[in-house]
Amino acid sequence: MPQEKYKLREIRLRHFKSFVDETTIGPLEDVNVILGGNGAGKSNILDGIQFALLQKPAALRVKSEGQLISKLDNGSPMSTSFFVELTFAARDASIKLRRDFCTHPSKSKDANGYSIDGVTVKVGTYREAISSLGVVGNLENVAISQGLTKTVARKKPVELSSFIEQLCCVEAEIKEHERAESLLYEVEGDLAQMRAVVKSNANEKWEIRKYLLDLKRHQVIQAEHQKECVKIKHLTLFQNVQALHGKRHQLTTQQSKSEEAKRKIMLSDDNILENNRQIVDLKIEEAEEAIAIKEIQKMVNQKQAIQKKNEMEKKALATRREGLENAIVQLTKEEDSLIDKKAVLENQIQQAKENCDGVDVQIDQFEDLDSQEILKKAAFDKCQNQYDDESFFHQLKLENAREDLKRANGGIARLKTSSGKFNNELIKNETEVTAMTGKRNAIVSDLSTMTQQRDYCENELPRKVQELETFQLLLGELNGDLTKKTSEVKSLIESLANSREPQDPNVSSISDSGKDLDWYLKNMKLTTSRIKSSTESMNVLEDEIKQLEKTIQSVESKEARHENVLIYINEKLDLLNEISTSLRESLSEVDLKLEKAKATVIESERIIEVEENELEQIRIRCFSELEEENKNPIQTREDLFVAKTKILGHIDGLTKQIETIEEALDIKRAMKVGKTEDMEKLTSAENCGETVDDDSFGELLETLSEKEEDLKAIKKQIKLLKENSSVLMEARILLTSQIQECDLALVKEVKLCEKVVLQSMNESFFKEADDVLDFNKSFLIQTFGNRFEYKVSKLLEDSEKKCDEFQSEMDGFVFIESQEEEMLKKQEELNLLEERVKQASLIRKERKLTFENLESKRTANFKAIMENLNKALKVLTNLIFGSNNSQALLVNSSFQGSNYNSSTIFNFWIYGKQLQQIEDMSGGEQNFASLILLVACCLNFPGPFLFLDEVDACLDGERRALMTKIIEQLSGGTTIMVITHNRDIAGCGDKVIAVMDEIKDGSHRSKTFGMNLSNIPSVREMAENDSDEMEE
């Protein structure tokens, strides 16, 4: 695609409207004037250009492309196809764009054909080639008609802004900005919709969470129900086994074994309590050991930190030493350079004194030449006038560039102030974010601690409740035993009271009864003490259970409060993060504006340098002849005295510079001495630091050795406690094995009884077994009371009640299990929707940043366009009306707001009238002002050509005369084609193209011929003379 500046150089048409034969218009010059009568076909040339540049049929004054073909007077077409070809040329390259149209295309071929340099291409490639030439889509920057000037005059401020942007070739940036805006609105709409869905589903999410919690509780209750069912089975089996125990014949032996087992169990309980106490002591010792190890580790870390700090200080001292050495070397170099500079200045003083002596000699030999001085002064005035004429526009550009530089520097200062404010706000906001994050972490750690405490209480509570139930059962058994023994003691006392005489032969039995009474009383005391201890234990357990329940309630309330505080902190953190993000975005915008302002400063400085060089070249060119004549300049006696004074002043200046250099030398030497003293202090500081570090290390090693000895003693104590604990554990294991052996023996006897029952099937055996069972049962009741049966039946009854409660509670959860899969699926969908909301938020943030960058870029470009247009309008109005007789200005009132080009107002003022907006002017003034605005746009953003179609038709004679100045200003930058009936405008063209109407073969045809006026210098003068005569 083209990279250079191309110009339209040739137009070829065939069978296009009135151009029947193949017509070539060209080669075109810089200014081409098209003349001809009304209806000759002048505007058809513009229609052909528009057709080749892909304009719609409505712009060509037809309804379809088929109506563009040449026709006879009766309306029948003269051909089935036509084409238009445009040739654009640059300095060393050219490009040809051709568009063909066929009224009867084949099925495999399109009606339109597009080619570039003879190669057929697709319409997309063809359109890209047109855009690369600098042509706007609707050709408003290359074709100005009378209707376009009226349209511009009637545009509203907002429409005028959009029109200026399109006219200045920023269509791609506008499309990109609008596309980013539509994408941002789209994602914002989707995000709002998804957030509304999430908000509407909040209750459903809470129901799902509640359902899952209920389901978990249901599963726990079901597990407890299963446990109780198993317990019932075990108790039933125990009852059956207990019934079989009555069939044993040697119950007294088993009774002794049971008592021995009870005694061992009691001993084992005591051992277990003692073992638990030792385990607690052991854990305490382990905790103390861990604390000691942590202290030692802490001291080791302190030692490492001190070492690391010393190493860093050594590195810092080495770096500082190196910096001081480099500074001393640099000061030495600067001192040598100053000495050399002083020597150079002394030589310059010596040379100036010699020049002063030469001037004294010239004063002595002076001759008066006043006549030659007058001639040279006149020549100088002539050169000065020539320099003023040629340097006018360069000085104007230089002044504008300096104004731009001044404004850019002021903008940079303001932007730096804004950047500092934003940085301070950002640092303050980040500090607050850090504090809030620390609070949130503390609350999260407290929540984790509370959760652990609550879990421990929840785990401990069932165990305590179970222990309480065990103590209740044991208390019931003890109360029953005590009641039974009390009744037996009463019976014994009554039997003793009934024995009246001491010589009774039953004295021995009475003494036995007294012994039994003593035994029963001891057992009653023992039972009473056990009841008391069990009651106290139950009270303690109930207090612990209440304390655990209170702890759980307090922990839950604290967790709720902490969760509320955590939600508030998270919301505030989100708000602070959003504020930080907005501050960073504002800071980035300020930095971007600062970079653009710096770029403007650089560009203005470059323009100033270029214009100053141009002015210097003009000065050299204008005064070169004068300098050739004045190789031996004429000087007066006063000039020689002035020269001598200057030389003496120069000598004084050099002397002051030498004094300044000597002062600088003294300063550098003093600085060098100071750096040397700093080096000595640094060396002494390094030696002192090493001594102090060695002392601190010694003290730390002594402390570590003391701690290590304490740790060894603690480890010995822990080892001894572990040995004692292992011995106790071995005794407990032995006791447990003995109890298991007793139980196995009991099971074997039960199985033997069952086997005997199965082998003996006669009635006599069953009767004997029943008698034995009754005997054993009565003996058990007499010996141990009803506590075994009561215990088993009580446990069985409680288990059945619990099973009923569990079953009734489980009946309420019948509907839940069938909905579990559906609820989990809904929960997953809600989580997925929340994730989509997060992703949409990130996409919105990215698109918003892109949109804001494009908006700032578009705003900056529009500001630059406005500034360039105002400069061009100033140049045009000064050229046409004079420097102080007119003013044209574009004003955008929205630069101070957030929008970039909401309203642009075009003000125009001509000498003798007030400053007015374009809509307040008369019709002719509106057209002329609109034309000046369009020409200013073309000057700043020229296309490959500019076609003016009778734009002077509605202007008066004075305004038409001014059109020649506008065309002269436009010439050179692009190819200009002007359709006009004005002789003044025709006289300023480089080429005249005449269009004539011809009737041939029953049709009207357009014929063209051209005349090149660039080689005829008197044509313009003739046209000017003719216009003067006509005016007279």
C-alpha cells in the first residue's frame, strides 16, 4: 500500500454518462480549471471519480449503477459495461485504481470488477487501497460542492465535531473507540443481569445450605440409630447369655471369680487414673521441653540475625569506601580540568590584549570615508527589507511554536502537581488497606481458634453425657443394693431379738447371725460411701456439661460477631481496593498526559530549532552580497573606540572567569580533604565494629551453653518418666489379659451348657434343668439382688426409647434424601454463576481500561486537530482579509468536562461586523465561512486531490475575487480541480480543461480538451486586466 504522498494525475472514462468514447483527462497539473456550459457534463467528471472511489449511487444522482451507462436520446443503453480508471502518482511511484461495471454479468462473475495496477482484486483490498491514499469514506475531504457548504453551515455543534473528525482522517480511531464503547456496554449489561440473578438466588442458596446441614444432621441421627439398634441386639444377646449362666452348677466358684475380677477392675481403674495423671505430667514436661527448644532456637536465630546484620554493615562500609575513593578520583580529574581551562583563558587574555593594541594602531591610521559609508548603509537597508519579506511566515511559525512550548510547560507543571497529589492519596489508601488486612488476619485466626474450641467442646460433651448416664445406672444399682441390705439387716435384727434365752441350743447360730450383721453393716457403709462419691461425681459431671454448653453458646455468639465484623472488613477492603484502582488509573492517565505534554515540548523545540535555522539561512542569503562588498568594512573612529571597549570588557570577563575557576579549585580541594578524612573515620569505625561484634558473640555463646545443659537435665527427667509409664502400661496389659481369660472361661462354660441342652432332649432333663435354673436364679437374687436384671432391662428400655425417638425424627427427613442430588447440582450451578460474575467483572475492568485509553487518545487527537485548524484559519484570514481585519475561530466548550467533542462552535468575524457564530450569519457569509473551514481542513489533512464544484456560485463579486487567494494557498499540496464560470478563478489555474456538448449518432456526448497555462506567464495578468475592465 502507498506510503508516500500521492496526487491524482489522470482520469479515464468510457461509456460513463455523457462520456461515450474513451476519454482521458490528464495529465493534471496542480491547479486545473474545468470550464463549460450548463449541461455539458462537467459534474460527470466528479461522478466518475466518486464511482471509482466506491460511493453509493445516491451520491452520483442515480438510483442504481446501471443508470450510469451512456444512453441514446430515446433512453436505450449504448453498451453493456463501462469503467472509470484513476491514476495517482508520487515522486517515484504510481498506482492505478479501476472499477468496471457490467449490466449483464454471468452467473460466475459479479457485476462489479476491481483492479489495482491491472491486477484483479477483491473489494476489501480495493477499499484498503483507497483508505491508504488518505480519502475519507464519503469523500468530504476531497470533494467540496455548493451543497456541502450549505450543509456545514446548518450543522449543529455536536454534528460539526463529528464532521471535523471524519474530515481529518481519524475514522479508524472513531470506529475503534465506538467498538470499545459497545463492548463495554455489552459486558456491563451482562454483568448487571448476572448480578441480579445471583441476588435473586441468594435465598435459594441459603435454602440449599440449610438443606445440606439438615441432611448432615439426618445422617448423624441415622448413625446413632444404627448404634442403638446394635446396642439392643447386644443387650438381648447378653440377656440370653445371662439366662444360660443360671444353668451352671458351680455358681459359687464363678461368684468368687467375679468378685476377684471386680477387685482387679477397681485396681485397674485406680491404675488408669494414676497413669492418666502421669500422662498429664508427661505432657506438661514435653510442653516445657518444647518451650525450652523454642527459646534456644530463638537465640540461635538472634545469633544468625546479628551475623547477617554485621555482614550487611560490612558491605555497606565497603560500598561507602568505594564511593569515597571514586569521589576523590573524580575531584582530582575536575581539578586538573579546571587548571587546563585556566591556562586556556590566560592565553585568550593575551590574544585579546594583542587585538587591543592592533585597534590602537588602526585609530592612529584612521581616514574619513563618509561617502562610502552612506552607500553601504543604503545597501544594508535594502537587504534588511528583503529579509523581512522572506522571513514573515517563518517568524509567525516560530512565534506559534514558542506559544505551544509555553503552554506545554505550564501543563507539565500542573500535571506534576496532580501526580504528587494522587501519589499521596494512593500511599494513604495502601496504608489503610494494610491495617485492615492485619485486622482481618487477626479475626480469621481468632475464628480458627474458636472453631477448634467449639469442636473440642462438641466432642467432649457426648462423652461427659455418657459418663453421667453410667454414673446414674451405677447409682441406681447401689441404691437397690443398699435397700436390699437394709431389709436383710432388719430381718437379722428381728431374728436376734426373738432369741430370748442365752442357754438356747441355737447360740452358735445367733453368733453367726451377729457376724453376718457386722458384715452387712460394713458393706452398707461401703455402699453408702460409694453412693456419696458417685453423687459427687455426677454433680461434677453435670457442672462440666453445663459449662461445656455455655462455652459452645458463647463461642457461637462470638463467631457470629466475628463473622459480621469480617464481612464489614471485607466490604471495606473491597471499597479501598476500588479506590486504589481508581487512583492508579487516574495516576496512569496523568502520566500519559505528562508524556504527551513532554512530546509536545520536544516537537515545539524541534520546530523552533528548524525555524531558527531557516531564518539564519534566509539572513545569510539576504546579506551575502552585502558581506561580499564589505570584506573590508568601513569603520568610523567611534566604531574603533567601541571595538576597543568591547575587547577590554572581554578581557575583564576572562579575568573574572579565571577568578571563578580559582574559587572552584579551592572548593574542590577542600572537598577532597573532607573525603580523605571520611575515609580515615570509616576505617576506624570498621575496626571498632569488629571488636563489639566479637564481645556480643561471646555472651551469646555462654547463654546458649547454659540453656543446653538445662535441656539435657530436662531430657533425663522425661526419659525416667517414660520408663515408669511403660512399667505401668505393662501391668495394665497383664490385668486386661487376665480379665479376658476369665471371660473366655465363662463363654466356654456357657457353650458347654448349650451343648448339654441340645444333646439331652428328654423331659426329665428339661425338668431338672428348669429346677436348676430356678435354684440358680433364686440364689442369685438372694446373693446379689436384682441389680443385674435391673441394669440390663433399664439399658434395654432406654435404648428402645432412643430408637423410637430417632425413628420419629428420621421420619421427618423422608423427603430429604431424594433431593440431595438435585440440591448439589443447584449449588454447583450457583457457584458456577458466581465464578462467571467474577470473570465478567475482570473482563469489564479490562474493557473499561481500554475504552478510557482510547477515549483519552481520541480527546488528545481532537484537541490537536482543533489547534491545527485554528492555526490554519488564522493564516487564511490574515492572507485573505489582512492581519487585523478578520478572525475565524473553532471553540470546543467540552474540553473542561469529561466528554471529548460534545459541542464545537465556529465563530467568524470580518472587519466592520461583530464576532458571530456561523448560524447567525447571512446565506452568502455562511457559505464563504464554511468554505474557509473546509479549506483549512484540507490544508491540515490534504488528500490526493481536491474537487471544487461551483462553490463560488452563491458568492458576490468581492468574495469571488477572494477565492483566487484561497486556491493559491491550496496549490502545491495536492491536485486541485475547480468547476467555475468565474474568469478570475480561471486565470489562476495551471491548466484549463474545456468540456463541450456534442450531438453524434442520436446522442449527446461530452468532449474535452485542455490547455496548459503554466508556461504562459501573461495569462493571469490578462485575466486580471479583463476583470478590471469589466468592473469599470
